[in-house]
Amino acid sequence: MKTARILIIASLVLLLGALAIVPAAAQDGMSEFVFAHGGPIRPMDAHSHWYGSTHWMLKLYYDCLIWRAADGDGYVPEAAQSWEAVNDTTWRFHLREGATFHNGEPVDAAAVKWNIDRVRHPIGDIPLYQQWAFVKEVVVVDELTVDIHTNEPHAYFEYDVSYNGCELLPPAYFEEVGQEGFNRAPVGSGPYTLAEISENDRYVFEAWDDYHSGRPEVDRVIYQVIPEPSAQVAALLAGQVDMMTGVPVPDRATLEGADGISLLSESANLMHHLYARVDTESGAFPETFPDYQPATLDHNVRMAITHALDRHLLAEVHGAAQGRLARVCSYYPEGFADKYADADVVADWYNPDMAREYLAAAGYAEGEGPTLYFDTDAVSRGGSAKEVSEVAAAMLEDVGFTVDLTVRDSSAFSVEVSRAGNNRDLMHIALGCGPALLPLFYGCDWSSVNYSICNEEWDAVADAIQVTIDMDERLSLWEQWWQHYIDTAQTITLYEVTNVMALNTGEFDFTPRKDGWMTFRGLKLADM
Amino acid sequence: MRGFFISRLAQLVVTMFIVSLAVFLIVRLSGDPILVLAPDFFSQEQIEEMRRFWGFDRPLAEQYVTFITRAITGDFGTSYLAKRPAMELIIERLGYTWMLAAAAAAIGVTIAIPLGVLSALKRNSLIDLVITLLSSLGTAMPSFWLGLMLIIIFSVHLRMLPAFGALEPKAIIMPAATLGVGMAARLSRMTRSAMLEVLSQDYVRTAHSKGLKQNIVVLRHALRNALIPIVTVFGLQLGWLLGGSVVVESVFSWPGLGRLMIDSINVRDNTVVQAGLFWFALTFILINYAIDVLYILLDPRIKFE
């Protein structure tokens, strides 16, 4: 009796104790916007990783020299008030007078040099520096002027200096505390300061009164990690978060019908493709499949695949996407939307009869096409990879292929197939869609784990793109480049993913950025 | 008693050594973390560079020696993702998981023991049937589903409780209830069967025949003697709570060790996975030792051996 009573009393004490220990949320009159982030969120040292969804958040906290305009049209000043090309290989940046980091350290030319020098050299495990290999030297002209010299004319200079790793960190503070210390207590120079950090859980940012371009309108922005999309939806409906991205298809109607919540959509800056095996040397393939000759080595087979796929239907199966033929998002001029994103052009590309003709040209009798081993991630970035792959497999079987589809969970797919270089015939993959680095990926110097292509003519066009500053001239080179891309059919582009977001429009006004970044520098309070 | 603790300490050391080896090997066999960490477009050279940086190009035995030598001092290495010591990340989260497990255990015990006793006393009655049905339901309900249902009811419709996080005291109620319900279901079944067995014993009949009141017979004579199997199951359930918290923490975005483990496993952040599994194992072993001590306190016939 006594023991049982003690056990129950102890249990109640434990429960009450637990209730009392958990910290209480701050209650004040500040405007507060909570964004449901699917996580995980990586470290605050912005130079040490590539992960896009963490950089969304970091952009709230750090300034770059310049950054991509929200509407996708050009660049906007941040730490640099203005900038110009001095000549083909030198860019000059004029910094803002009196600008500081959150700790008071000056954002001057020396700080800029320290940052770019840091990011263009190896830091830890993530070799971000290769993206910055175009920089030859950073020269401090005076306290507020800095020159960046490139090795050769660099067509995507502005794009690259405003990409991952562009974030400015305070040199003196960083050197004092080291990388670990900095990740625990970072310091930036962006419009928001960091009020609270709970690693990979909750990041609370507060508007900085001293920001050079004025205090942001919303007082507090919180990135709250909520891994489960269904829990994000519930939190949004409960009024406990204000925005989520990647709204699952079944929840869209519910959210749209909810008071004060609206759905927004914009390119997710993500495209889904099929990778076809075009060689037997790259990655782990030679060890894993020593005697296997992929059918996709035959160009006719690859062309049969590309014409067998109804991209519009695949996009519909995905739930939020548009069929595409080229691997650059449609809002970039390099994506040639009228040619490769046009609905009719994409519809016409689907031609099962032509696919059968290509199979016949490859030596296969009608209905007796080769077996394709097809690997896919169950979800993939942007979702629905399994369902899309199943429908794609049915389309391929319809023209005569036999398809052996294997679905794996995301991490197994990465480890066993996509990043190990074990793509046997075909695999489904989701990739970003910017133009700047793309030509490099298919060049003779680039050896991906899943393909190795060296077409000297294509390579020469890629090289020319990289050094051609004039946009019109560059676009005509891109037209040639795309012809090779389509003809090679190693990467068979399927569709561009649309990000469907849900926002508390009762309280906030947000226009999605063209580049798909969920960063809230421009967030406004709704007109009441 | 001293001998008991020394022998248990020796067992603990041996068990933890075996756990460390198993954890190390399983984590390595599950795949190359570099392949998860590297961006999609990385070249083979860049991937090799990352592998060298993290020491995965070294022989497995050498990697284990380095791991165990550091682990003894509490250094499980640096998280590949957070770029901070793995143990530091674990310690930050451990308190939340313990807090959740304690609250869930409290809910579980508070519900299970009265219901189990009542069910045994009213054997084969409507009350027994209802309690049995509820226990079966509690056992069968996936915690993921139950958690979401609670969020929909109490956060979305009633707006009484927060849907996520650990920002205010009441935030613990739903995750603890989700975990506690499963525990209560299993524990109440065990309480019922242990009580039924004890209630049929001679000494209970003797107590009744002596004219003692029903509640004194039940609580002082029967329940006390039924507690040994109940405590055993309670100990096992505590271990289950730690494992179950992995799912519940994800549903409720509770910043505990379970969620850290899920994130780390998904991206093969081996240093954190190793440190986390080590802690789970250590906690589980210590709970079992505590249960052993509790046996002795409950039943004086059991001696420290």
C-alpha cells in the first residue's frame, strides 16, 4: 500500500516537476513571425557548408557584398553600396561608411578580404572553395574600397559572389573564438541579430536598430524546426506558426479554406531529372557491376527514353511542378523558357512512336526493348519521387522497355546509389537549377560519380560561356550548349518543382523570392 | 552490498565495451556518411577529399582504436554537421528527453496501477472489459498517429496546448501523454495479471478471513506482493520510453535526444549517433540496475548478491 502510494505520488511529483522546469515563452508586444523549417539546420559558420535551406536563414543574419534581387532581376547592394567592373578581370566594391557587424567590429575592406580569402581556401570538410576558384586575388584599395581580381573574365561573377559563402563574418571575433565558439555564438551584420539559438531546433532573430538600410519592419523572426509536414500544417492551423513551405497536396484545400491563411507558389529552384549511365568507369560502378553493360550506353536507347516520357503527366503526378526539357529554371534567361519550358514544346517532345523508332534503331524488336535498372529515392527533395518514378517506369514499359524499379529511402539512396556512383542504367535525381556552375558539370575536367562526359566541342562551348561577359553573346553560346545537352540525353530533365507555401496573410505580407529562398528580409506586416 | 555494486560496475564496463564495439560497427556498416554529406554535384575528387578529412580512408581497426580511446574520456568527436563536439550536443538534449520520459512514466504509472488493480478486482465484469479494451487500444495505437490526433484536437480545435516545441510548461503534456498512454496500456495489463495471481493466494484469503477491510487487503497485502513483476515491466517500459521518444519528439518537435538521433541517423552523422546510442545504452543499463535495487527494497527475501 505504502509503496504503491509512494510510487504514484512520486510519479505526480515528477510530472509536476517536469512541467515546472520547461522554460516559459516570452510574451511581449513585438511582432513575431514564425517560419516552420523542416530541418535540419546546419552550423552558423556560413562558409562551412552548402546546405541551401540553412543559408535561407543565414541570409537574415549576414550581409554579403551584394545579393540576388528578390524578383530575379539583377543584384542589390548589401555591405557594398555600389560596385563596378574596372576591366574584364577586376571588380571594385565600395563599402558603406560606418557599417559594422552586430558586435561593433567594422565591415571594412580588410574584413571583406579576410572573408573571401577564407572561403576560397579549404575549410574543414566541405570544399566550398571550388566555387570561389575564379578569384585570383582580393586587394584592399582603401578602408572602404576593395578589388576582386579574377583569373580570367568571369561571366557569372555577380552570381557567384552572391552565392553560398558570400556571407561576411567578423574576422577579429572569429579568430578570437574559433569555429566551434563561433557556431555557438555567431556574429553577423545583417538586418537581424540572433536573440536565441537552440541548435537545429529554434533560432530567434530580432530586428537590428542599427542596420545600415533601416530597421526591418517585423520585430522578430523565428525559424522553428518542425520535421513533420503534418505537424507543420497543424501548427499553422493552430496559429502557432505563420508560414510553411512544401505544403502536402492533401492539406492544400484545408489550408486554403482556413481563415487568414493563403497559399502562395513560386519556383522551388529545384528540378527533377533522370540520370542515364553513359560510361562504365565513373563512381563505384566498375566494382559493383564489373561485367554489366548498361543499355543506356547506346545513344538511341537514351533518346528512346527521353521521348517515352510524358513530362506534363509526370509533373501532375508530382503534384506541384511543370514539365521542362532543360536543366535551368525557367525564370533565368539561360533557361530559354520559350524553347524548353513552353507547354506545347514539352508536350510535343513526348512521342512514344519516336521512342519505339529509336529502340528499333538500337537493334531491338518491337516490344522487346532492353531491361532498365531504375533506382529512385522514395521522397527526394521536392517530394513524390517514388510515385513519379513508378509512372515513368510504366511509360517506358509502354514503348517496349522492361523496367526493374528499386525504391530506397533517402539516405540509403544517397549512400548506395546516387553519391556512391552506382547508377546502373537510370536514376531519379533532384538538383538545383542555377546556370552559373552548370556548364562545368558536363566538362572534360569534371568527373561526377555517376557520369563522365567529354565531348570536346561541348566542352569548348562551356568554356566560352564562362568567360563571355556580354549577355547576348553568352546566350547564343547557351543555345549551342543546350543542343548538346538535349542530344546527349545523359541528364533527362523531367520538370521544375513549384514550391507551394502557406502564409498567415492575416498578419503578414510576403512575396516569394524568385530564387526560392525562404529568407524574410523583405517581410512586411499586413495592412490591417 | 559492496560486492553487489562492484560486480554490477564490472558488468557495466564490459557491457559498455560491447555496446561501443557494436555501435561502432553497425554505424560503419550502415554506409559511408560522406556520401550523404556531400552535395549532389560533388566530383569524385571532392568526395575523396572529404573522406580524408574525416579519417574514413583509414583502416577500420585504427578508426575503432581512435574512437574508443577518445570515448573513454567522453570525447566522441566532432559532429560532421554541427561542427561542435558530439557530446556537447547530446548533453544539450538529454535533459529534455529525461524530462519527457519522466513525465510519460508518471502518466503511465498514475493511470496503469489503479486501472490494473480495478480490472483484477472486477474480473470478467463490464468494467474489466472496458479497461481491457482501452488497454488493447492503447497498445495498438501508433504513437505517431496518437500524437497527431492530440495536436489536431488540443492545438488546432481547442487551442489549449502548443503544437510543438518546449517553450512553455504545458508543452510537455501532449508528448508525455502520447508516450504515457502506451506505457499505461502495457503496465495495466501486467498489473491486472499480477494482481489476479496474488489475489488467489492463501495469505490473501487469510487476510479476508481475519476480517480486514477490502482496501487494506488489496493495497497492503495483494498489491505490494504483485509489485515485483510490475516493477520489472516498468523498468523495461522506461527503456521503451527512451526509444519511443524518437518518434514522439519528431511529431511534437520536442528538442530531445530522440529527434537529434533521427536527424543524425538520416544524414549519417556518425559521431552524434555513436554518442547518442552510448547514452541510450548507459541509461538503459542504469535503469535496470535501479530496478534490481528496487526489488530488494520491495521484497526483503531478495538479497544483494
